[in-house]
Amino acid sequence: MKKKLLTTVASVVMLSSVLTACGGNNKNEASPSASASTPASNSPSESASAPASVERFDVSLRHIQIGELQKFRKAILDEVVKKSEEEVPGANFELDAVEDSFNRWTKLPAEMAAGNPPKIFDVFGGPAEGQKYARANKLLDLTPILDELGIKDKFTDTSTFNVDGKTYGLPLGASSEGWFYNKELLEANGIAVPKTLEELEAAFETLKGKGITPIAMGSQAAWVPFMLVNTLIARYAGPDIQAGVANGTRKLTEPEVVAAFAKYEEWIKKGYFTKGELGIDYTGQTNEFIAGKTAFLFDGTWRASTFSPEGVGKSLNGKVGYFAFPAVTGGKGDQTAVNYNQNNGYAFSSDVNDNEKAAIKAFIKNLYSEEYQVRGFKEDGVLPSMKVDASKLTSEDPVMKEVLANNAAAGTVFPHFDSLVAGPVNGEFEKQIQNLIAGKSNPQKAVEAIQQAQDKELAALK
Amino acid sequence: MNKTLRNPYVYLLFVLPTIGLYGLFFIYPVIQSAYYGLTDWNALTTANFIGFGNFERAFQDDDFWISVKNNMFFILFSVFLQVPLIILFSLLISGVKRLQGFYKTTVFMPSILSTSIIGILWGFMYHPSIGFFNKFLSWFGIEPIYWLSDTKWALLSILITNAWQWMGFYIVLVLAAILAIPKEINEAAEIDGATGFQRAVRITTPLIMPVISIVVMLSIAGAMRVVDIVLVMTNGGPAGATEVMASYMVNKAMKYGEYGYGTALSIMIFAIALLLTAIYQIVFARRQERVEY
């Protein structure tokens, strides 16, 4: 009995390995039937026009468009991949979906260290990521490709992907960060849309008094609360604070920055954020807002599509409004400034052969087009990262309309710290924000610790 | 043939392949790690030799010492709470006449589950609004506890989960030792009028001391290298409250690309683990007498 079983298992293993080998042979050629039929053809003209057998090659593509929340962006990516595969004979894009922060903080850095990143991958710009990889010669210089495709001047800003005048990455879209609010909840509690910081805080207080959590917050990953802190700092210390701190001309220890942190701490202490926020992730934060448990959500404009009739938060369709962070009395600089980021996009491995380069070129040509910039905007609320005919950027979506109106009213824009400072500084920022939430730090201590990390980085550069 | 076998070099020839593999996969990486620990290697650019700079930094790195402290909590929890419970459950299971196999399998089950599954499962149980624990507490009118997001509770929550995962494995070890004790010894004690409790404390427990000693040592070693359950459940959060040495090292090396510093930390973790195990061996394990029935 035992022997029989062993024989059966052995034959199954042998058979399957033989079959796998056969399958492998087939896979290496894009159109084996075409190549086989060519010699059998009678007409010489026909045989000349028949496509020659093309070696099939794989192009690995790492993206972060996973889950229901990203379904519109994934659809665009699939279309671009299909088009590119049709244009480049033999190209087979191998899609590898990885969750955003895991890709950003764990997988991609490890692959970069090991020297085997995917050929095409999602990456963030700035000295902590994209520029660091570019300086280590891990990224493909896109300047000649952009010249060849004639789209070099089409991008509004690729600065966080530039090193020494060369471009190494292309932002997929742009975004602003501001307040989303639940219209029904505000109306039900007799709250008008806040125009000033005082009105906003009064709204928080009213909601809190009625047992409703004012702001949805999931701070398990610190980049989520960092969005709000980043804008608070710009309101109190001016829209040039991020760039100033990054180049050393300004300090986080300035009283205005401390005031911004103090305001944030005050909101924490008053219980304006979701209880247990340090254990809630980003999806959890969105869900809190969708469920109508909270009235406000500070998030990127990419969240707008969530509330469309097809979005995950369709229950809130037509019931969500958006406004930029209100002016702060006594705040420095332009109080209408909005945050504007073009820091996430695709970059490409420097280790590519001619075939892969051709596939990459097709991918860039197809993805970075006006068509997809407009579609990304209309379907998904992603603001364009390229110069697009303004007349095409209209939206029927009520939230997107408000986003556009708010951005149009902005005098200037300011970036996010994480696109300008080095990794350890960003890490210290995140640590201090979480410590503030946990009550383990105070505004003064927090800014001093971050500035110290930044001073160290600046000193290392000299 | 006999002549060949008398030549000591022949034996060397036999062990050479193994030594080669051992060298390639163990000795070489250890030496390489020791070297990288002395550099500022970021895995992207050339490594610069910086002497003991990384170690100096580690000694001044408060966050690292917090993570060391958390590992110590794991050890204390394992040795002073987990081990007594392991002995108690083993004694109870060894005493049951029926369904002993069922109990053995049941307690062993968690240790064959993947840590990710356990992390997610317990994550649900600790959920502030729908979790089992808070539901239970709410029957007594107790306010919800934010188990995994409150800095006061997070580490304890992970300690409990970790204990649940590994206790069964040790119980089976101890149980095997208990069942190996000759029945006559306990029977003789019973005839002499010893109660069940007295027999457990005075007869069984001393006889299984060597196994308990191994369980304690394994617990210490396990507590030193714990990381997976932390990464799955809290990723070191909230605000670093559950950061352990290994998760801190992984974060420094991977997230911030400080591979040189990360390597130095891993050497320190190794040294701390070695030190603690040595202390345990010298102070406690050596005192154990050999048990002969």
C-alpha cells in the first residue's frame, strides 16, 4: 500500500515537472503559432508581412493601487499597461500590488539595498526617498525620454524627483490637504460651515458637547496626523516655513511653530480626535468618517472620490463638503495658502535593457497624457501634475468643485515637510507627533527634538 | 583501509563540506555583520569606517533602551507569570483521567498557528468597540479600554497574546516530563498520606525541575528575540510603547536605511541575549541536580 502510494506521488511529481517545463517553453515566445506558420505559408509576400517571432520579456511593475479605495486608479493603470503591451511587442508587464506604506518604508528600501528593485515602481520624491535613490544611481535618468516624447515641459513641478538638473521620477498627480466635513451632521447640530479658526473650534466644541467626535483621526501611522500638523505650521509660521527649515534659513524652534504644535496639543487634550487614534489606521479613519461617527476629516483631496456614487463612501454622496484650513489670526504670511503636493509617482530602475527601456517609454507615453490626467481628476479626484487645458478640468462632483474653488482662491501653495527633509528628520517629526498624542511630549520639547535632527542633517551636508 | 582511517586528515576531509557550508552561511555573515556594525553603511553608497560610533550612539539612544526595557518585561512576564502557569496547567492536565489527548491538542493548537493570524485574531478581541474584552467589561459597567492604542495597556495586551501563543508548546514539554515520572513514586507518597497538592509540590515539581529549567531558558531566549507579534499587532506603537529591540533594529535599518547602525544594534542584541542566558546558566541552571528515579 505504502509502495503504491509512493509510486503514485513520484509519478505525479515527475509528470508535473515535465508539464511545467513544457509550459515554460511556450511562455517565452509571444506568438509561437505565428512563427510556426510562417514557413508553411505559400505566398512569399504573406510570409514577409507575418510578424516575426518576438521574444517575450517581463517588466515588473510595483503599484500601490489596492483595495476598494483605489479602484479608479487601478482601472487607469490597467488600461495603460494594456496599451503599452500592445505597442511594445513581447512586453509583459507583471503587476505587483503592495500596500502603500509597506512598499514605501519596507519593501522598496530593502530592494534598493539589495539592488533588485522592480523595473517600474511607485515612489515618493524628496531627499528621504526618490532623490536618495537617484543619487545612488538606482534610478533611470528620464531626461532623454522626456525630451524624446516632448513632454518635458508638460509637468508643473518635478522638483522633488530632480537631482542635478536631471529628472528621475514623474509625479502621478497632485493633491491638496484640507477639511472634509459631513454636511448633515453640521446642519443637525446647527453649525454653519466654519470660515475662521475660531468658528472651526467653536464647531468642535459644540459637537464634543453633544457626544459626537469632531475629527476622524487614525494615527497608527504618523504620516496621517502629520498632514494636519504640516498645515497648522504653515498657517502659524507662514507658507515658506517648510522650505526655510529644509534649507536651514528658518528654525522649527520659532515661537510660531511652537504655537502651531501647541494648538494641535490643545485639540488632543480637548478630545477633538477619535478616541484611541494611535491604534487606528488610515482606512479606519476614513471608515469612521464614512460611518457618520465624526463630522470632520483632515485629508488629501484624493479622498474626494470616496464620496462619489460609486465610491466606498457612497452613503455620504452629496453630503460632504470641503474647505481649506481657515486663516489663523496673527498667523504669519499668506493665510489663503494651500498645501499642494506632487510628491508621489513612478520611477524606473536604472538597471534596464533596451527592451525594458522601450516598454518604460511606452508606459510613460501612455500614462502621462492629458487624457489620463483629466480622467484621474474626474474619476478619482487626483489633481493634475501636468499642464492640462483648464477648460477640461471641470467636475460635476460637488466635493471636487469645492476643492477647485478653494485652490483657485489660494494666493500661494506650500509643500509637505516629508518631501523636503531627510528620512531621520521626517522620522523624528513622526515620533514627536505620536508622542504628543500619547501625552509623552510637549510642543517645546517636540520642536527642539526635530530641529536637532534637522541641524544634524544640515551639518552632515556641509 | 585501516591505515586510511588512522590518518586524522581523512576525518578532516569528511567534515570539510560541512565546515565549508557553516563558514559560508554562518561564520562569514557574522564577520561581515561585525564589520558593517563599524561603518555608516546605508546600503546605497559606499560604507565608511566610523569605529565604535554606532555603539556610542546606541548607548545614548533613549529609544533603544526603552525597547531593551520592553524586552525585559517580556522576560519577567515569561518567567514569573508564564512559567508558573505552564506548570499549573501541566499538573492539571496530567491529573485528568479522560480526554487527556483532547486537552493536550487544544493547548498546543495556538503554537502551530501563524503569528499573523494570531495578531489579527487578538486584534479583533482587543477592538475598542466590538472586541470581546470590552464587551465583557461593559457588562460590569466598565468604560472601554483602548487595549492596543493606549500606551498603558498596549504592552500588556501583547504580552498576554504572546503568552497564549507559546504556553501550549511548553505545557506539552512539561507534560511529557510529568508523565515520564514512574507511577510508583506518586503511589508511594499517596500511601504515606500525601495530599494531591503535596504530591504536586513536593514530588512532581522537583522531579521535573530540569525540564522547567529548560523551559525558563527557552522563554528567556524567546523573549529576547520576540518581534513578529509586535510588528503584526502594533508595529512598535502606540508612540513606541511596544517597541522591542528587534523591531527597533528592523525599523532603523529598513525604514531609514541606516544599515550600519542597525547592524550595530543587532550585535548589541546578541550580546545582551548572550549575557542574560549566561547569567541564568551560571546562577540557576548549574545548581540543578541530575534527577534519577
